[in-house]
Amino acid sequence: MTTKALWTPAWYELDQTLLIGVRQKFWFFRDRPEIQNTNYSSFDLIFFNSDNLTDNCSVRYAKVDAIRHFQLGPILKVDTAGLDYIFFPASGDEIIVNAEESPGAVDVDGEFEVSDWSLEVTLSDLSDVDAMV
């Protein structure tokens, strides 16, 4: 059984790194936050990304089966450590996205603009809420 989760960046190293094929611990919102520009009602879970609402957080283990960006297509990995996030699309070169001074801005030559960095993440092997596995 798979679960659909929404990953929407808050930037500033508040977001969780994603990697296909790895089972790891994730934090999810217990109560759904308001999210702009995304139809999040179709998602089972929303990844937690706040530093001041930890009482609205649940912990679960899950395996990442797929990551999909609505514009870029399949993504293999998202690295959220540091001042820039690095997206690794299945179709090509990594994309470095500013996560501090100009969150969401991409520094590449030519025309390249992404208005929403949200990701659809397919999870499997999902543990119970707050499981310490």
C-alpha cells in the first residue's frame, strides 16, 4: 500500500531531505497547515517544515518510492542541507535552488523559472504514528 504525501518547502533548512529507495524517519503535520498554490486536499500526509509548531508534528518511518515535481517530472533526491537546496531530476543535471537570501531562486544560464517547488512523494512501508522503530 502506498501513501501520497506533499512536500512544500519552507526553505531556511526547515525541510527534510528526500531520497528514493530509502526508509527513514520523517516528520508530518498532524493538522494540515494552509498552503498556497497547491491543491493539498488530495494528499494523505504533509511533510512538517516548521520550527515553532512542534506540537503539531507526528513522527513516522516510511520508504520513499517516488518523488515528482509538477513541472520538472521525476526527482531522484532533494538535499536540503545548507544555504542552497539541490534537486536531482531523473532527466538531467542537478538544480541548485537558493534557500536563504532569495528562497526558490535558481542560478542558471538562460530561461528557467519554477513558481512552485512542491513535490508529490509516494511512500510505502509507513509505520504507525510516532513509532520508534
